[in-house]
Amino acid sequence: MPLKDERGLYYYPSMQTRDVRMYVREGETGAVEFRMWNAQHQEVWDKHEWIPFDVVKTAARMYKNETRNPLALYDEDVAKRLIEDERCGRIQ
């Protein structure tokens, strides 16, 4: 079920918790942008701005820990679908 609140459109990037939300929007250039909110660490929202997906991909390539995939939190397909659903009026 698509979700929206006062911060905008979001999805849960982890099935294990509802404490983390990934907000999505279409940026000024048309690129998908992400911004994380964490109920346990609300300062994450305050300290970090919207991040374009291209920046996320670039940062992920520099990530050296092969046991975790940082891209797993950022789902461009889900983000695009949420944005499109809102544009078409399927999300109020």
C-alpha cells in the first residue's frame, strides 16, 4: 500500500522494521530523490538533504563492505511507481 504523510511519499526499505521510512520525490531536474527518516534517530532527517539516485549509486560503488549492499535501501523502481501513482491521483 503506498504511503504518504506530511513529509511526502514513502516506502519501508526494510521488511523487518517500520521505524525506517524512505521518502521519495521527483527533483527539479526530474531525477528521483531519496531522504531517509528513522524513528530511533530523527536527527537523520534534519542533518541530511534529499539525495538524487545517481549520487546514491556513486557512493555505493565506493562502499568497501561486501557483506551489505547500501543500494538495498534505495529502490528506484518503487520510487518511480509512487511518484507516478501520486501524479495519476492514485495516492491522495
